[in-house]
Amino acid sequence: MSDFENFNQQMIEQFRANGGRLEFGPASLALLTTTGAKTGRRHLTPLAAYEEDGHVYVIASMGGSPRHPAWYHNLVAHPSVTVEHAGERYEATAKVVPGTEREALFERIVERMPQFGEYQQKTSRIIPVIELARA
């Protein structure tokens, strides 16, 4: 297991040991289960979550990498996902937030979590914001 995979596994274990709650800096943590775009296998990924007006969002930053993270490609191919967040587990539909709506939302996210602004500065791609809408 790589250091990154080990870190993710520790986050998942802590999250579940704390009843589905874990603060991740100024964000909360969400566990997102996606279906592999190529393999069809289920993948569990811990992600920083942003909450606003009863909606939960995740940000496909990959630390400012020039590529989108694998989980993003998975949810675009298969938008039906499972979310564990704030002590709840539910089925959701992943929706990529479009255009100007994304821009305004991303600004609010950066106000609360400045690292995402730093990640955007590192890459020429537009970092997607995804709403996890309850199914």
C-alpha cells in the first residue's frame, strides 16, 4: 500500500470510528463510493466536503494537478454514488456544477478553504465542483 493509500485508509477508519464525522481543516470529510469508469469496480475515496444551504459539494482539485482525479472520471461515467457524510449514508447523483454557477460557488469555497484557490493557481484546467444530490 502506498503512503497515499495508507493515509486515505487512516482517514476512512477515523471517520467511521467517529460516527461518520471528522473535521478536515475548515471542511468536513465525506466518503464517496464511485463505480470505476473502466473497471466497473467500486472505489471508496475520502474527500473534503463543502456544505451550503443543505447541499454537499466536493472539489476535484487533485492538489492542483494538471489532470482530474480518477474518482472524478468515475462519477462522470457513473453519476450514481454512495455518500457517507455528517453521520449519514445515502445514495446520491453526482452533478458537475456548470459555468457561472461553478465560478460563484468556487469563490465561496475558496473563502472558507483557501487551499483550493492555491490549487487552481497551479493548473490551467478548471477545477470541477460536484454537487452530491440525494437520490
